[in-house]
Amino acid sequence: MDLYIVRHGEALSGPVDAARQLSDHGRREVNAVAEVLRARGVSVRQIRHSGYERARDTASLIGTVLDPP
């Protein structure tokens, strides 16, 4: 089993809290990472994330590209 740990993309500026979302730049960063993973043939069975909004958004963007079952 392989485990991939991906940090969320750049978040919007503001107080450090769980509700900060990804910035547009952060979304582009995450999409670029997801495309690299797909190009390298990475497949995943599941994606887990913390309860932070930016982590959930990151997981969702990666899931869109890698399409786990």
C-alpha cells in the first residue's frame, strides 16, 4: 500500500482558522499537483482530509482528477 500526503493549496489571507478557503492560486496549485499524480499513473482508493475547509477543497479537487471509486 502506498500513502500519499498532500498539503492543501494556498489559502486566502486572514486569521488562521478552519474556515479559510483556498485562494485562486491555491486551486491552481492543487490542480497542478493532481495532474502530475495522474500523469505518473497514481490511482487512489480513497481520499481523507481534515475538517478544514481548504483541506476539504483540496481533497475534492484531487478527487475530481484522480476519480477514486
